[in-house]
Amino acid sequence: MATMADVARSAGVSIATVSHVLNGTRPVLPHTRQAVLDAVEKLGYTPNTLARSLVTARTRSIGLAVSTISNPYFTEILQGVEAAALERGYSLLIADPHDDPAHERKVVQLLHERRVEGMIVAPSPEPGDLLAYLRRHQVPAVFLDRLVGPPAGDEPPLFDQVCAESTEPTAGLVTHLAGLGHRRIGLVAGLPGLSTTAERITGYRHGLAAAGLPFDERILVHGDSEAAGGERATAELLRLGSRPTALITANNAMTIGALRALHTHGLSVPGDIALCCFDDFAWADLFSPRLTAVSQPSRDIGARAVRMLLDRLADPDRPTRTERLPCTFVHRTSCGCREERNPS
């Protein structure tokens, strides 16, 4: 098995130079860097990351704690995180907190014990124990998708965080449906306690107000961010004496549940009820009708979280910040528009 000394000898440089090239610890002249990389390739050299971590006290690993990894939205976030981490020479350790505060605290501790250099976390609805652990042990961390506010509204966030815009895109869905003549627009909202849930409800209410429509609490129901909950919540709306003529679902899992409920009740989309959803996903274009949706930049969110974490590792004292990425309105036909109609 080739050693670092073999690489240095083949490239005609010192072992220290090989180390600087492989670890990115010091600038190296381009032709010298290329000579080292060519020697690595020729000899098939593989760095001993375990030995290196024992010497440098760095593992070049990142912990990712994200619930419902099977959800296509979080799967795409994972892909963004992994690609950005690998590009910078970091490996990824993944855990699923299951949106349970106690389990969240446990998996974060386990990741910390694996000596990850920092963590990227989608917080649960009750992140108190998580925050206490991260702060007590001074763990560099970035929150993604779900935000955790500061103790006071005018203070910076406790940790760096990145998410998609939620309020305005949800208001835009309401505006679109109201423009099609709908006056009773229901919302299947997510799990209470999540920032995404609160922001999408705020956007829903803003959209109603902008359209001059009254808010009716009976047609705002919680599907708890999962398919079964979305099915249950939609069935609840359909039992109302004056049910909605249009429906907004606040994530892709609840969209699947809502479609199941509508099918069970023998209702067609958009003939009997119009449907728009927050979260686009790969097969949304294959449904009949095709789903009108808000698309989140999920891979970009994952990649941005990695960059923010590496910025934090490089400069631990920099001010914390929140970044919000724009969403895209994907106009299809489940809202009741004709195929050829342009987005409003």
C-alpha cells in the first residue's frame, strides 16, 4: 500500500507539501499541486483519515439530523448536503430524529460523540433540549428548513439557519385560487410548532385578506406534515356542511394524503375541488391532473447549509445569520386552469 512518503518521492516534493495539498492547509503552486495529485493517482494512494484525525483532532465529517428522510423534499436536501460536503472533502453521518424532541437530543449527542466537526439539523417542534445541548457543548450547527427564533425578535438567531420562503408563496397560491373565483379556500397545514407551519398559515391568512375573503377557522386543519394526517384532515374538511371549493396542502406528504381522501369520497380534481400544494416533487407532473405547486430549492438549501457551517468553522465568532431562498410557482392544471394558460 502506497504511503505519503511514496507520493512525496514520486512527485519530487516534501511530505509536508503532500500533506498541504491533500488537506488544503496551505496554498501550493499549481504545478506542484498537480504533480502531487498525479502521484496520488499513479500510486493509488488513499489517505488514512482515522490516523489523520488522531493527529489533527479533525475528522472532516459533518453530522446531519433530518426527520422523514424518505420524504422526497428531504431526500433532495440530503443530496445537496452530500454533494457540497464531498466537494469540500467532508464525509457525512446521518441520523433521523423522527421529529421527537427526546430522540432528537439522543441522536445529536451520538453524532457529537462521533466527533463530527459540526452539525446540520432540521429541528423538531420542541427543540429546547437540542438547543441546550448544542450551546452547552459549543457545537457548531446550522438549522435548515425549520427556523428557531431568538429570545427577542430584534436579536440575531441563536444559530445560523437557512430555509425557503414560505409566507409569500403560500399567499400567492391563495391569490391564484381566488382569481379563479374560489371563495372558500381550505388549508391542510403542517405539524404545529414548526416554523414552516406557522409561516404558511400566516401566508394563507395574508392571501385571504388580500383577496377580500374572510378567515374561517373551520377550513384550516392540521395534517401534521404526514400523508396519513393529510388524509385525515382532508376528510374532516369534506364532512363540513359547506366544504371548501379549493384546497391548499402545505407539504408533499399531505398532498398524497389529500388525494387519497378525495378519491375515497369520489371527488375529482379540479372538477369537484381545485388543489394547489406547497412542495413540488418529481412525479407531480405525472398526476392527472398535473399538480400546481410551489417548488422549494431543496438541493440549494442543503448546499447552502454546508457552506454556512464551513464558514462557521472557519470563523467561530462571526455573527449568526438567517438566509431565505426564493421558491418557484409551478403552474399546472390541478388548480382548474387550462393547460395553455400562463401563470398569473
